[in-house]
Amino acid sequence: MISGLGREGRLDGVVGILDRMTKHGCRPNPRVCNAVINGFVRASKLEYAIRFFGGMVNNLVKEMLQKGWKPDTITYSLLMNGLCQGKLDMALNFWFQALERRVSSQM
């Protein structure tokens, strides 16, 4: 549904479904997130796409830390690589977080 609405440029519908999902405790899976980002990109709403992606990454890191998982250099490298595709300042923020946490390359 989200993918189809995004292809048609109906971003209000995309955002509405996403809002209802989160209000009911459904967290969007990667496929849904990709559809949302693609919808924003197709509609030339790059800032929204970047902001949504940044929020996804932020939530991913928070969830990992809450579960006691320690992101290593590979995790941060992958996240920063994705962010560098769109928003360099967010990538730099993750780099500084990694430095503050003294992330190890050991697995």
C-alpha cells in the first residue's frame, strides 16, 4: 500500500499509514522504510527522505544500545556510509558518537 501510494506521489497517504502504524505499535520493517524513502525521493522531497532515514538510523542505534549490544566499527561504518549518501552532518555526528564510546573493531 505504502509503495503504491508513493509511486503515485500521494505522500499524505504514505505519512498517514505510517502514523497509524506507529500509533498502533507497529514498527515499519526495512521494506516499508524503503518504500517511504522512495516515495519522498520520487516526489523530490529529498529533505524528508534524508530526515526519515536519519530517524531510522537513530532508532536503530538506540535500540541496539538498549538491548546491550555494542556497535563496533563495522556497524558505525555501515551507518555512516548510508548517511554520507544523503546528509554528511548526521554521518559526522555518528562518527563522534563512535569516538565517544571508544568503539572497538574487535568482534
